[in-house]
Amino acid sequence: MIQLDVLQPESCNDCGLCCEGNGSPVVLYTSRPHETGPHPFRPSGLPQHLIDDIDANFLGLYRGQEPQDRCLWFDPTMRTCRHYEWRPMVCHEFELGGTACIETRRPFLAPENQ
Ligand code: SF4
Ligand code: SF4
């Protein structure tokens, strides 16, 4: 379990806590073989090898049906997103230092810093 030095972050470095325990937002990018028209969530230009990897893990699943332990794109060693530039909208909207961020971090604050 990681321990944080400060509650209020200046960056996401060495945190990554919001990428764990909430499923895998990139499941939204899974191919929809029975639907026509543009994909509703996938950004244009998303590299094919990333699409193939997502499909290999999630094809046929909807958000919430995927494994919940950590996001497919989360690197637990570096504690970063492996494809940050392609992260889904929900990840863009998770505000650094916002209420959800702080409450996610609070249980991991080192005892000597509380
Ligand atoms: S947004 Fe907050 S909880 Fe998520 S990785 Fe960054 S600092 Fe951690
Ligand atoms: S796409 Fe990246 S930023 Fe979003 S939850 Fe997954 S690892 Fe975290």
C-alpha cells in the first residue's frame, strides 16, 4: 500500500490512486461490432494496437462488467497511465486536487503527516 506525504497534490506523480479500484474506463473504447456509425466514445486516431488490446480484454463487456481492481492502462510499478494522452473523458474530468481526488488520497496519507 502506498503512503502519501501530502493530502493536497501538486501533480499525479507517485499517486495513481484513482486508476485503481474503479474498473477500467478504457472499456468505453471497446469495439461495437453490431453498431454502425462512428464510435460514441473512442477518440479519432486512437492507435489500432491499443484498440486491439482493449478488444482482447473487454470485447462484449460494458462499463462495470470489466475487472474492477485496476485500469487496463494503469502501470502499477510506475503508478502512471501508460497512454495518458488517450485517456477517456472521465479521466480528463477527474480534477487534480478536487474533492474526489482528495477523498481518494485521504486513506493513504502517511500517519506522521495527518
Ligand atoms: S487525480 Fe488525484 S487521486 Fe488521481 S492520480 Fe492524480 S493525485 Fe492521485
Ligand atoms: S485511462 Fe489512464 S488515467 Fe484513466 S483510469 Fe486508466 S490508467 Fe487511469
